[in-house]
Amino acid sequence: MKVSKLAGAKLDYWVGRANGWALGPWHARKVWRDANGKIQEGERAYTPSTDWAQGGPIIERERIELRYMGCYRRPWVAWACPDETDRPEGQATTPLIAAMRAFIASKYGEEVPDDRGVTSDAGSIPTGKPD
């Protein structure tokens, strides 16, 4: 699946995966596993593509550049900066979605595996096993 098409629960799922977390059905219930397999809990569901408190730290940590390009029919464009030569890009109608797409692209490239267990609504979250 193209990263540029990820939205909603699928986008949030892949942001978690890019963070090294193995998300499962607990994802929508405010609980997830970190890269070490430890259960983490939050006050709200993991939705970094719509929650600045969750997506903002990723933007800062990953040095993601955001720019409003509305004049060019590309409302928000984000570039991840993993190094000086590779600048994966994300575009969207909101800055958080653009930034999260750029973040995923910086870890996986332009496509991620089509995980059929993930749907676009928050009611059907993947049931994958921890990595």
C-alpha cells in the first residue's frame, strides 16, 4: 500500500510500527507494546495523525520539516530528514497527516505491506503479534 494513501487507523498503525511498536487489538484501547515488548498505557488511544501531543514529539525527534504549500495545490508538505541526501516526503490536507506520512516513508520507503487486518475505522485495529 502506498504511504501517500494511508489515513485514519491505518496511518496511526504504521506510525506505531515505524516507532518500533508491535500494535495489536489493544491499540484502540489506549495500550500498545513498545519495541521491547513492554505494554505501554496512555490516557487516550494512539492517534498521532490527529493528536499533536502524540504526533508533535515525533516531528521534533525526527526533524520533520513542514511547509504550507496551498498556493501550489499541495496544502501541507512534510520532509523527514534521516540524513542529508534522503528526504522522504508526505503530503496531506493537515500538517500532522503529512508529517506522519513522511515519517513512515523515512522508515519503509514509498510503500508498506498491505496489512489486511487494518481498516480505516478505529473499530477494527490490527491483531498482529509483537515483533
